[in-house]
Amino acid sequence: MARKAAVDRILILGRGVHGGPSGELLTKMVASMHAPQDGVTLFDAGDDFDPSRLKGFRVCVILGEELGALHGWKRGGFLDWNGVRLIVTESLEDLLQRPALKRSAWEDLKLVMREMGW
């Protein structure tokens, strides 16, 4: 099967993206974005994440300022990294502990949806 073009693909990068309460929350977030099922890749990243893995994606959503800071990426709209549009938003853990942050995370995801034409 051919790999989807970067124009159609986003990567959501964070900690705890698979399973448990964090994974359940992320599943709901992605569903709310009305993303094509095969257009979103989830990656559970540790401190040793290699940014070269971002190649081939149009947009990358970094879940957590701490994870973004490891690579010099900060919150505040889109950043460009080697042709990939990056956006840093709240971590899943923070969203679960402080539900009031969901509003700012949703605003970031709306930017992603606009960027992707969804």
C-alpha cells in the first residue's frame, strides 16, 4: 500500500497517547477534529525522540510544552521545522488534571484543522 502524501498527514506526538485515560482523551480529541481515519498518526514520544521522524508529515502536534522544549519548540501558533508545520499545545496529563486547559488546546487544534482544510 502506498504511503499517504505529506499533504494529507498529521502526526500527534506526546506521552501516553496509547491507552488509559490519556489515550481515551486523545481519541476524543481526534474524533472532534473530524480527521480522516488514515490521516492521523499517534506517536508516544520519550525524551529521546528523534525529530527526523517528523519528515513525511504536513503538520505535527506536540502535546506538552515540556516535550516541545526538549527540541526548542514553544507554544504560540505554528512553527516551521524542515517543511513540517509544528504546533505545541497542552499535554494530555495537564488536560486531565486541569480541565480548564482544554479550551486553549481546542483553539490550537482548530488551527490544525484550518491548516489541513478540515
